Amino acid sequence: MIRACLLPPAQAIPALRALLLLALVLGASLAGSLARAEESADLRAAIAALAKGSFAETEKRIAALAALGDARAVPALEALAGGDLYRREADGAVFIARSAGGGYRLTEPLSLQDVGTAGRREVKKIRVNNRLRRTIRAALGALTLSASDPARRLAAAKAILKTRDGEAVEALDQALARETDPQVAAVMQAARAAAVLASDRSAEEKSAAIDLLAARGDREAMAIVASIATAGDAPLAAQAKAAVARMERSQALWDVARNIWYGLSLGSVLLLAAIGLAITFGVMGVINMAHGEMVMLGAYTAFMVQGLFGALAPGLIDYALVVALPAAFLVTGLVGIAIERGVIRFLHARPLETLLATWGVSLILQQGVRTLFGPTNREVGSPSFMSGAFELGQLTITYNRLWILVFSLTLFAALIAAMRKTRFGLTIRAVTQNRRMAASMGIRTPLVDALTFGLGSGIAGIAGVALSQIDNVSPNLGQSYIIDSFMVVVFGGVGNLWGTLLGAMSLGIANKFLEPFAGAVLAKILVLVFLILFIQKRPRGLFALKGRAVEA
């Protein structure tokens, strides 16, 4: 019986190996569990120690907690900095506490589990001062350098760069050794250089740190190096002064590039607002004071379309702006045709009365929108592909501004192609150059007027959709751009689209170069004075429209 239960030698050896392997796995697992339990006990003890001693002792304990390198300590440190870390009087245990009725809701700081409530007399807040808060920020930066989320690692590196914590060099070295994201690694290197300059490292390391920050070249790096230029050792101070001089020259060039970018961004907005006005002004000679309200109606159309998507198809909300573009063109185009047929066609060749009439229409439209939507600002959210920004050297380029620039140039190119390649564009050009001759050739000028005014109004509506991404939607939205639009049209040349493009970009860049020296309001005044002087010399603008009607 016993012999029947025994395995043959050939089968016993693999079985013993399997048992041995299982024992090793179980032993390793048990050892790992014991090690993790020991680490948790050390971490829990370090957190509990924060409740004891003076501010100076607490500062040392925060540093010791950060030295453990365990990211599970982050919630406790964040609660300590925010005044939400409490000690229970009965047993000295530490909890994250939030007000709840007449007491506090307690959360265990390591497991983040809810452990019930406590009365206000049962717990006591662990107090901190500003010095401790700075220490906590540095500790949080060191702990989150090892986070799995690149955004948290980037934020941690930026925090260390800002605080210039000299004790974070080793933590940054360890983080850089395992960092795979180039953007995060670049910020970590700059943070390490700032930390080295604030530490007692050797002069050679500090010299290399100055070179690294000088190569980075941004204003934050320049401020760090400038502090060494005034307070460092003589050799380092001389090196830092030379580096600051190089960085200032580089910053001057980047400031020029930054002003050009901001000017192009503003110019694209002015182009969108003025391009429809240039068409109606050039063809009909109408000073349309209601053009800004067409922009405003386009923005409110975008707001309504986004509201419908949010209510009916929230998963497709990113496509709301794409649908809003043709919707705004259709709505404002029809409103423009109604204004032309109902008011403007009776006032041809009477520009002053046309100006007053369209001004009255603008007031009616503003009040109508206030009645329907209220006087408060409305917000149109940006789709995901227009959110965020990216760095180009020392330039921060936001995606919404970039998309508006691309969209305005695309719309301009499409309009140029339509004016040159389509029959409708040909009739518009004919009426612009000589209305009476065009009528005698069989062109129905009243219909051209109505469709042209509708086209200009529709383009203004599209401009409103774009402006809703960078400005609040309100009944007064159009008033912010109507004067600038007229300035662009007059400066570029009435009815000339290429002049409108050059005028918009020129005035936008001029504004941005003047603003740092004169301020936003005075810059606009100076641009207006320049424009008045320019019109005295060239009354027809940069590009005078050719044709018998103009030359008469």
C-alpha cells in the first residue's frame, strides 16, 4: 500500500523542483509584503511625526519625509500646506480633515480611506508658517518628480526651478536618469542648474550650471543667473554678468519676434472683421455701421449651436464650432440681405443718411440680443484641437490664435479665388469699377447689391465665430472691432482685398510694437493719427481701386 503511493524516481525529481519553485515564489512574495509593510510603517510614522515639535523640528521632519521618496506622502504634505492636516487628541494619530457640519470628516493620509468624523474639540490643526510652506513646496516637488503622469513631473520640476531648492540636486539626478519625456527633461535640467547654484557644490559645477541656464535663455533663467552676477564669487559673478548680457540680447530679438506674432494674431482678427466690410464698402459705397452687429450675431450663433450640441449630442461637442461656421454665415447673410432690401436700397448715393440708418439698425440689433440673451457675457468653449499651447523657442503660441490666423488666411484665399474665378465675382468687380456701365451691359445691379451685402454680412458672421474663441460673447462685441475695421479698409484701399490684408497685418503689428511703450489706448490713438496723416497724402489708401467710376 505504501509502495503504491510512492512516485518513481523519474517523476519525483520534477515534482520536487516544482515544490521548491513554489516555495521560492511564496517566500519572495512574503518578503516583499513584509518590506512593503515596513515601508508603510516608516512612512506612517514619518507623517505622524509632523504633529510634534516646533516649526524648526517640523521642517526637519518634512525633509526626512521627502527623503523617503514615497509619492504616497504627497496628500499629507498638500493637506499640511493647505491647513487640512489635524492631530487627534486621544491617541496622537494624524488625519486629513475637512469641515462637515459641526465637526470634521477624517481621512487616513496614507490609504486615503474615510475613517469617520470627529468633533471640533477632538482634533487639533497642525499649524505651519510661510517658511514651512516653502519647505513643503520643495518637498512636494521632489516627491512628484517620480510620478507616472508627465504633467505632474513637469509641474514638480517647475516648482523646484521656482524655489531654487539646493537640496533637490540628488532627487533631480535620479529623476533625470529615468526621464523619457524631452520637454520634462529640459525643465528638470534647468531646475537642477538652479538648485546647484543655490547649493554648496563646487565652482566647476556652478559654472556649468550658469552655461546651461544661459543656453536656456528665458526670463526665469536670466533672473537666476542675474542673482549670481550680483551675489556670487568674483569668477562666477563675471561669468554670470557676461551670460546675462548675452541673454538680454537674445531676449531683445525674441521680443521682436513676440511682437510680430502678437501683431499677426491681432491682424488676423482685424482681417476677419474687415474683409466683409471691404466688399460692401467697395461695391456699394455704403458706410455700414451695423457691420459690427453682424460679427456679434455670428458669435451668438456659435453660442447657440454649442448649446444645442451640449444638450443633444454632448459626445460630439468638438464639432460644434465646425457646424457653427456655415450656420453663422447663413444667419448673418440673410440678416444682411434683409437690411439691404429693407433699408439701404432706398438710400443709394446718400452716404450720410445710410450711415445714420445703419447706426440705428445696429442699436436695434444690440437691444434685440440683450432682450433675448440678456446683457451678461456668454462663453463659447474651445474644442480640444484649439485648446492648449506649444513652445517655439521663447514664444508661447496658443492653438486658438494659430487656428484663427490659419482660418483667416484660408478664408481670404477662398474669397480671392471666388472673386477671380466665378461669374458672381466677375459681376461684383464690374459693378465695383463702373456701376452704370455694368447696368447697361445687363447686370442686375440691385440683385448684385443685395447678394454682395449678404456675402459681406455672412463673412462678418464667420468672423464672429472665430472671435468667440478669444473674447467673451456680448451684445457689445461688434463695437470693439467696427472702428478698427474701417481703419483697415481705408488704409488698405476701399474695395481692394489685398489692401485689406496688408492693412490689417500692418495695423496689428504697429499696435503691438507701440503698446509696450505707450500703452494700449495711446497706441490706438497714435495709429489713428498716423492713419489720418497717411490719408492726407494718399486719399485712396495703399492700393487705389482702378476704374472709371473711381477716377471720375
